Amino acid sequence: MARAARFGAYRDGKQLRLDDGVFGSIAAGAMFENMRVLSGRLRHDPRQRSRQVLRANGPGIGVAELLAAAVHAAVEQRAPGTVVAAARRVWASLHEGPFPYPDAELCSAVDTLDELGQRWARLRAGDRLTIDWP
């Protein structure tokens, strides 16, 4: 949590509270190679800031990506019950400490992604999918 406080606490996802994942890192000033700023002002030191955030948040970004993969696989395979075991395996491969996510939060993340996918599939050309992000 010290990293999140240092680089600005931002929630990567509603369910999993990933302060130092991909979106939290972007909010804190990280820039990935496939990104570009379309509007607004950059900081006076955007590259330096990005390097700092990415260095500090590297492990969190890795965890976020692996947890997202577990959630995505559960949705794609129409097997929501697999997310808990998959997420626990991911966590155990990276950490010795206890698994920090309640089963209900992981299942909620699967439900949320599935619902968003269904909404996306119903869109017609020119429609927009609007998401409120905390």
C-alpha cells in the first residue's frame, strides 16, 4: 500500500482493489509503449515519472495481469467456478503470503466481465459502451 500512496491511490478494479496494477499505474503517470496522450497536458517529467511508477509497480502489474487472465479465462470458458483455484495458483506462484482476495470478490469480477461482454456484444455499429470507473 505504500507504493499506492506514493503514486496516488487509484483502484484498478472494483472487486480486486489493485492499486498498483495497470490502470492504477497509468493514473499515477506510467506510459506504456502502446499508449499515446490524445489531449491534456503532460507532466514536466513524463518519462522520468513513468519509469519511477513502472519500477515501483512492476510486481503489482504482473499480479494484475495474471489475475485478469484468470478472470478472463473463467468468462471465456463459461466456467466461473474455476476462477478461485486459478487465481490462488497464480498468487502462490508469486507470493508466499496468504491469498488476499475473498472468493466472492473473484466471482464478482467474473460476473462483471461477463456482463460487460454481453453488453458489448449487443452494441450496434456507432453505439458506445459507457462504463463508470471509480
